[in-house]
Amino acid sequence: MVEDNAVERDSIVELLQHDDIEITAVGTAARRCTMLYENAFDCASWTCDCPTMNGFELLERVQQEPKLRATPVSSSPART
């Protein structure tokens, strides 16, 4: 899960984490790319307004990488 706002990131992890769910949360899209390449995840989630790389750019990278192409992704619009 990628969320650049630390308070929101911690809140989301707290809401989603259960005994049978492990959450990996990072603060930048670039770090998420590294994590995706280095680990196997059941799914990925991020907002579209990450400051260093927007969610659409991150999705393009995931789709271009054969290893990651089958990973389910949830992307949400930013708050305004």
C-alpha cells in the first residue's frame, strides 16, 4: 500500500491489518516499485496523487513488467 501521508498510511494499515492479512506500507511510489519487484504480493493499492510518481504512472510500470502484470491493483482518487 502506498500513501505519502504518514497519518493516513498508519490509519489505513490499522483498519486493514488482521491476523490473516499482512500489510506492507510505503510512503513513495518509487519505493513501492522496488518492493513490488523484490517481493510477491497478493495485491497492491495506492492513491493517484503520489507526489513523486502519480498512480497512473505507477500502474503503467506495473503493467509493463511481466512479473507484476497479474497483480490485482486498487487505485483511488486523491482527496481535494
